[in-house]
Amino acid sequence: MIINHNLSSLSAFSSLRRNGASMQKVMRSLTTGLRINSASDDAAGLAVSERLRAQLRGVDQAIQNTQDGISMLQTAEGGLEAVTSMLQRMRELSVQAANDVLTQQDRSMIQTEVDQLKKEIKRVTDTTKFNKKRLLNGEASILWSSDDEKLRARVNGELSDRDEYRQQRSIEGNYKFEISASPGKAQVQKSNILEYSQIPQIENEDDGTTETSDSTKVLFLIDISGSMGDDIQRVRDNIDSFIGNIKSQGVENIQIGVCTYNASSGADAQTFLNGTLWSGDLEDIHDVLEPVAPYNGDMNNYEAVTAAVGIYSSSFSKNTSASQKRYMVVITDVDHNKSGGTEESLLSSLNGGNGIEDDIQFSAICPRVDSSSEFYSAVYNTGGLMFNINQDWSGDLTTSFASKIATDTIGIENGGEISEFPPAKDTELSYISKFISDSGSFVLDTPQDITITQGANSSTITLYAGDTIEELTKKINDAIAGDLGQAKYTNDYTHFAEYVYASTKNSESVEGTMIIRSIIPGEEGEIHFSGSEEILNALGLNTIQESKESEYKVSVSDAHSGEYILRDAKVTGNVIQGAITESIDVEFDSMAGVIAEWDDKNKEYRLLSIGPRSSVLHLSDNATKIQTGANEGEDVVLKLGDVSAKTLGVDRIDLGTVETASRSITIIDNALDKVLTQRARNAAQQSALEQTMQTLMVAREKIMKSESTIRDADMAKTMMEYVKITTLNQADVAVMSQANQVPQSVLSIMR
């Protein structure tokens, strides 16, 4: 029996301490629910558990990423659905425009809606975004640039992909294109035969027969200042005989316009019956000439005359029927001085300085001057005719004037023969029979616009009544050369439109026609006209040389290494499909490797091959990748193609004619196929992402279960351990209490 070392108590104490440590672990497991709370609990198990936790968190984020990808595709689908709807409407309009029941005006209105739909497709492709990322213009897959504005990439999908070992492979970089051409043919069109108009026929209301009708307008600018005095009465009488003399030459319908003027009160346009500027009644002019203003000096009559011309300039030009010509007669009694000028200088100024030479075919001035025939003849040759108010106008003087009016108005001279064919280049359109309707009205009574379209380019020209054949030809030529951009392909850009006055050969074999040429081969270079039905019928264009696509040899190489990807591949048309990757088509200039040279002998543009044309295309990967897994390489690349109007080809839609409208149906069908292919691809990708998300959720569940098995505590087992340890603790305390009583026995021995 010992006191200093109570071994029983010490043993019980040790057991109690161990049980206490175990109690702490059990209590921690019970409170946290985890079997492993620190590395000391299970170092290997903790490592496995932490890796599983990292995997689990990655899977959770991958699920969110996948949902974002689905949302992006749904946004793209919304834009594609809108584009599809607009293409369907464009196709419907194309079918409508292909119906020949419609007029050109009808097609023009339809074209207006189509043009708006083109703009809307561009807007949708430019503004359909997800988190500021454009989805429908190709930028979400590939970025590209080129040193040639005509070389452009059509993006159908991503630039990068994975090889058989799941390694990322990108083909971004610089690619050199070498293109040589075997030129095809460019379209050539020819107008109807342009000929002088016959005298318009109008129906006689009395017996239903037809008779010729020809008319002219004569504007009298009459000085009514006091210096004219009694001569006003003589002027009135002379006008009567003058008009009668003109009618005797066969011009039955004469419209008279009067503008009185004097130096002090300026010019005053007279309005005849019913508010019109013109009258056919001579009595109207008598009433106008009754008042005579007081004399106030006539040294400033020049200004008064020019002001009078200004009053009538708008009504005197651009608005007359085809059978009407316009003439001006200026009547005064003194010289029209301006800085020492004479009547001749005034006439020259009126016909040139005031810009009315295109509005007035013939002018006459009537001053009180020498009336020798020699003087009249000289002035007549410059476009004017001098009258003397003291002379009887019914004589030879007005006979000559009346004869010219009759010739100009109805084409009758020397016995009434029709003017020669073909008409000269300076012949106004008002003389051309094609510009006169069956009812005898002139189709250019008001200015008319014609739209000339080639590919995605267009130009609008305006035709006026006073335009000559040469001016019409020049307007068309300049539009093709400049606005349609064809001048840059040739050194001689004056033959895009030509009037055939004297026949030669080939395209210019028929006199009195207009030849309209394109120099761009194939469909892209075809030129179409739209506008007023009457104007297009007047032009009556038909194709005498059909377009034919060029054939090209195309080589594609790495611009840095020179290694060829494609060599001497034969291509018809100006699009290379899948040359670098199936996700990219490359469009190039139809005139690549070609130049147009004018052949004056054969009267045609010759398309010549000038050897390979080199251009460089830079491609940069900008693929939209969705991280659909917790580990590297577990991603999906979305195939988001370009569905802009230019890439789809609908920017070239022209419904101006039945032919182009019919062709547009096929173009739109092809565009619809591309958009529907993109929609199908998006739907497949969305379905795949949704399936991926389901797989990730299953994986998440399994990973969580595995991690739980390793990390989580078995609460029943832990509770059992807790009860055991608690019981042992109680036993240890009891034993320890008993062991501590043993040293007390020593005292009983010592008593």
C-alpha cells in the first residue's frame, strides 16, 4: 500500500484523458456533421475530398456557363427569326413583282418596301447582341480584314476547332490569294429604234375621225411704255397677221402668252382665262394691250426684258407636250442699251447669259431699226429675228419665221416630208415617237426619274422635256461609269452608252438605237432599269449579248511561309467556297485579273486577262467558346455565322423588271437556306447545351455523393461512439474516485 504513486488512479486518469480527446472529436463531428474536420482526422481523405469539392464547384459554374450559352443562342434565334420573316416577305414581294400585270410604278412601290427590308436586315444583324457581343454579323466567330476592298470573307462558323487528340487548332493568320481569269462576257443592251414622231392623231368629236394636231407656244414680251405711243395698235394688228401667217403654214394650235413690261414698273405676267398663262384666242391679247404707261425713259429696258423672261421661264420650259415648240418674240421701239450694248447683244444674252437657251428654240426682237433683209438674215443665223414695228408682219419676214415654226413643230419642210432618219444627236426627246403615247401626250410633260441598278449599286437620273438624245445618252453613260463604279476598270469610259447615228457593225449595226454596255462579266455586272412604265417602254431596252460568268484559277497560300493550301483551283463565279476552312467562303472582285479595253473597230469593250491579281486576307479567331466542364478543354465553340444582307446576297435584289423579280426569288431562296441552316445549327447547339447541362447536373450529383462519403460523418455511428465515450468517461470517473480512496486506507493502519 503506497501513497506517492497511486497507480490505479493514474491509470484511470489516463483513460479519462484519452476519452476526453475522443469526446472532442466526436462532439466536433456531431456539431459539423463532418467526419473529416482537419487533416489530422484523415489526411488522404481530406485531399480527395478537396479535389472533389473543386470539381463540384467547377461543375456548378459550368452549369451556369451552359445556361448563359443557351441564353445567347436564344437571343441569336430571335434575330434569325426576324431575318427569316423579312426574307419571307421579300420573297412574297418578288413573286408579286414577277407578275407582268403590274406596271413599273407598281414595281417601284414594291421595290421601296424591299429596300426598307434590306435596311432592316442590316439593322437586325448589327444590333442583335448578347452582353455587347454581336451575334449575327460574323464577329462572334471570326474577325477579318483585307488589302483589297473587293476581297471579303463570308463567315459561316468558327475559325478554330480541335484535332483528333482534342488539341486546340486554329488557322488564323494571313493568306495570299492569287487570282487569274478567263474573262466571260458582259451584258450589252440595245434600245428600240429612236425615230422622229409622226404628227399626233386626235379624235374628231363630231364624226369620230382622226386628224393631225400640232401646236406651238409663242410668248410675246411687249414694251408698253409711253414711247410706244400709237404703235401699240400697230403691234396688235401685226400680231394678228403674224399668228395668221403661222397658221397658214399648217400649225393649227397656237398658244399665246403675253408679258408686258416698261422701265419704270418692271414686268407683269398677264393671266388669261381660267387662271392659265396661255390662250389660243387673239382677242385676249387685244385687251392686254389697251393701256399704255406714261413715258419714263427706256434706257433700262434691258433689265425689264430680262425680268419678263424670268416670269415665264418656269412655265416656258420642261412642261410642254411633245408636239409643242416654244418661241419668244420681244417687241420694243428703241435699242436695248446696256453699257453700249445693242439688240444683238441683248438677244445673245437672253439666249445664253440667262441660261434659257435650252428652253426657247427661237427668239425674235422687234426694234425700230434698219429693217434691211441683210441685217435680219445675220441675226436669224444666230437664233434670233429682228422685227420693225412699222413693218407689216404679214410679209416675207414672218413668212420665214412661220415656216421655221411649222418645220420645227410638225417636221414639215419643202413639201411636207417627214424629217430624215435617224434623228441627229441634238434632237430633243419631244421629237422621238417612242416618247409620245398613243393618245399623243408627251411622257416627259413632267420630269421623270430612272433608276439604274447593277448589283448592289444604283444611280438615279432625271429626264426632262428639253433633253436631247445626246444628253440622255451622256446621263446613262455617266451613271454607269461613275455611280455604278465601272469607270475604274477601263481607260476609256465614254462608251457605256452610245447613240448609233451611223451604223457600223456588231452592236452598233442598227441606226437610231442606243447601245448600253456593262464591262463586268456575269450576273453581277448586269444592268437593270426601273422607273416610269412609259419611260421604260420608250427606251424599250432588250439584251443583245447575254452575260457569262468568268472562269478563274485561284491559288491560296500562307502569306508568311508561302505554303500552298489551294493551287490553281478552277472556280466559276467570284466566290471561293471553303478554300481555307469550310466555315469561310471568300468573295473577290469579278474583274480580278481582267481589264476592259475599247475596240473601236468592232465597237465593243474587249475583256482582257492581265495575269494574276494578288490580295491578302487576314483572319483572326474570335470564336465564342462556352466552358461546359470543370476542366481544361471541356468547352463548346458556338458556330455563329454572318447573315447580313450583303453576305446573303439580298442587297442586290432588284424588282424593276419581271426578269429581275423572277431571278430574285431564287436569290432569296438561297438566302433563306443559309438563314435556316444557321437556325438549324443554333437549334442543334442549343439542344446539345441543354443535354450538356443535364449531364453536368448528374455529374454534380455523383461528385457530391462521393465527396459526402469521404467527408461527411455517419451520425448514427458517431452518436454510438459518443455514448460509448460518455459511458467510459463515467466509468473512468467512478474508478478514479475509488482509486483515490485507496490512500485513505493508510490512515487506518496508522491509528
